[in-house]
Amino acid sequence: MLEVNNLTKIYDGGVQALHNVSFSVPRGQFLAVIGLSGSGKSTLLRCINRLIEPTAGTITWKGVDITNASEEEMRQIRRKIGMIFQHFNLVNRSSVLTNVLAGRLGYVNPAYSLINRFPEKDIQKAMLELERVGIADKAKNRADELSGGQQQRVGIARAMMQDPEMVLADEPVASLDPVLAHSIMQYLQKINEDYGATVLCSLHFLDLVHRYADRVIALNAGELVFDGLPGEIDDTKFKEIYGRDAERVG
């Protein structure tokens, strides 16, 4: 169970990205986070694993207060929280296999990780995860030799190296065409259904929300303006989320 209570984030300069956002997510749910660009979606996800420090409020996961956890406690917490990024966040000059193995950095001796030495069992697991996303044949390629869709699959394989109990996907398909977007969403759905991982995924397109999410929350100017089922977003609610002049497509 993830509980977010009165979460607020104010950046330097007084820009308020989140204002008193509260919601809870039961284990195993696929939660979509929607809203315009700048509504606070990325800030919310990054506050959950403290890539961004919240200004106020609390985040509790499995009974542990993440917001007050020490650096060492956060290292332990992050072991079980996978992160998938919009722009992949890969080391371009490193091999695909090395990028995937980075998902085990929270588990190995830091001295070994500095020289890219990993146990054989981790290398075998990395190859298995690459097979699951269909690009085991690219293991020795440099990351920047891959297409965008392939790079995002590397990002998913890296996240799965953590054996995550929760996955935070920050607009993982925003830079992909519709066909590739569905393939990536299907991998996230598989992680959710087959492995029981809780998934929080920020998305722009409502068709993806309707197809893959169990539930949706919406942000507008950093405030929570909707929490319910995807099918409950009618024209009125759509305009509350995206603005009076927004038009639905399809």
C-alpha cells in the first residue's frame, strides 16, 4: 500500500508544482497519472522515490515513511522501486547489457559496480530480462545504436533487474509512435499482472489510460482534480482536467 498525504512541492523561485495532493494505491494496482504538461505528474512520481525532495506532506509505502527515511534507508527502499523514464536515461556509450545490469547497483558491492563487475547470476538474469523484452540479441550493442522503442525496452529490463514491487513510469511512451507505445504499455501490463507489481504510470493519451489502467488520478496546476475509473472521465470531467478549451480526439 502506497499512501500520499498532503504532498506539496515548491521549487526554488516559488514555483508550486504540487499542492496538498493526497491519494492511496493498493498493492498490485495499475494507476495512471494524467494531466497537461507542467501539471505536476513527473514531480509527483519523482517525489515518491525521493529523486525530488518534497516540501511538505508524507509518503508512506508498506508502512515506512519515505519522506523521513535516511540515505541508507532510501537505498534499501529504492531496491524495490523500479523507475522508467521518458527519455530512457541510459548510458549511451555503454553496452545494452551494462545498462541493464545497472538495475542491480543497489544489491552489489559499490566497489565492484564502479568497474562494471557483477556476479554471474546477475549477468544471467540481465540476459533473461532482455529476452523477455525481445532484444537479447542487442546485449553487446551500444545503447545509442538502438531505436527509441528498443531503448525503452532496455529501461524496462533495467527496472526489472530490481525485482520491483512498485514501478514508477514517467511518461514512458511520450516520445514513441502509437504502435511502439502499445508494445511498451503491454510490457508494463505484464509486469503488473504477472509479477504483481504496483504500477504508477504518467500518460498523455486517454486511449492508453482506458486500455491499460485500473484507475486514474488527474492533476491540474499541481492539484488533484480527479480520482476514479477511466470510464468516469466524461466530457465535463475532461475539461476540468485539461481546460475549458480542450477538445477530445476520437
